[in-house]
Amino acid sequence: MAFLTLLSPPIEGLLHKETLTAAIVNDNDLGHGCLYVSESSVSWINEAGRGFSLLYPKISLHAISRDTSSFPRHCLYVMVDGKLDAGGDGDRNDDDDDDDDEEDDAVISEIRFVPEDSSSLDTMHQAICDGNVLHPDPDDSFSSEDDENYSPETRGNGYFMVKPDEEEGKSEDMTVDSVDASQFENADEDPMS
């Protein structure tokens, strides 16, 4: 992954733009710039027009961090698969890419986006959530069979997943209250006695 290259701000699919946002990559402060959250990527660009762009499949975690014992300011914490090298001029030696591919799977980078106005953290986080939804993980355990069984009428109450009766076109709501409690009366008894 190339680091701090000349970038243009995204034009299409912009979900959020946050000016005066510091970027800290693996504890290296890159200074202030502008954070752009689009439908295709999360990008940060400094005043000189150099920055980086993260594609959603590379983002393994994003969260708001308000724990000042781990970092002195409230920030948007992003964990990325692979190594981002903030040292030097940002160029990586491409000769080692074949050897690094296997290692990159186990290596992560941490990025903290610190806006000047910390009240915008919720909006920044929600924008990344909205963009992330557009890029589902192909390795996710949710199968296409599960997708076929889901419909807007399918609902859950936290204990049961209830699906409408397809033959009769009605749903049978199975809540804890609708279960016959007498069926559990002998549950504590030892069947061998």
C-alpha cells in the first residue's frame, strides 16, 4: 500500500468531509489535513495535497475512542490490515512485495483521526459505517442462503427469529410469553429416579 501520495479529494459519493483533522499513523503525527469519507474509501489529505486512501475491505475496525488513558485526545480509531509506513517519504520498496503479501495478512496499522472539533466524531464514525455497509466482507459467514431466507417481514425479538408462514401468508409470533410453561415443569427432575 503506497503511503502519502499526491491525492485529489473524492468528488463522487462523498459522505462526510472533516477539515482540520490530524492523522496519527502508528504513533507518527502526520499533522493536520482534511478527512474525506466517501462511498468507496476513507481518505486523508494534508495541505500540500499529499495523503493516503483506505479502501473499506482493508479497514478491519473503526470506533470512537474517548479513553484518554490510551491516547490524550478523543479520536476516531481505525485499524487497517497491512503496514502503513509513516516514516521516510512514504515510498515502499516494491521489490519485496511478493514476500510481504503473506506477512501483511498478520500485520495491522493503527490510525487515529483527531478532529479539531471532537463533537463531530459521531458524524465521522457514522459516515464510515455507512460507507462500510456498501462493501460487505466476502469472507463473512453470512451466506446467500441466509439472505434468501430474510425478508422485511422477518423479525427477531432477541430470543427467536420469527419468519412469516409462507403457506398461509401470516406470521406466528413466538415470544417467551406464548410458550406453554407447563412443558418445563419436570425439567429439574432426574429422569433416572
